[in-house]
Amino acid sequence: MAGKGASAESFDLSLSRDELVALNNSLAYVCHAIALPEFSTVIGVERADALKLLRRLGARLSDPTAR
């Protein structure tokens, strides 16, 4: 996932379960509870890309072996 003008670089990141839950919950809040007409400008990615990442985080939380 790359924001506007960003490259499609990939980064490895190690998070504890609590950190992953915090990231998941924050992203869920941003995606579902905040109405931003300029979502991509404020957040840095399109809403659809943020939702895609949210689904990936949720899958990882549901199944720790998921990739």
C-alpha cells in the first residue's frame, strides 16, 4: 500500500499483540468513526487502502499464523 506520491516500498515491522490491537483499533476508528471529506489528504492513503490494511490486521489478530 502506498500513499499518493509514495513508493511501494515494503517494511518489516515487529509488533506485540497489544501494539497490533492498538494499531487495529486506531485504524478502525479512523476508517469508520471519522467523517473526513478529504480522507486521503489528511490520512495519507485512500480510504479503500486503509480498509484493506484494516482487514489484513484483523486477519492477523484472528489467526496469528496468517500472513
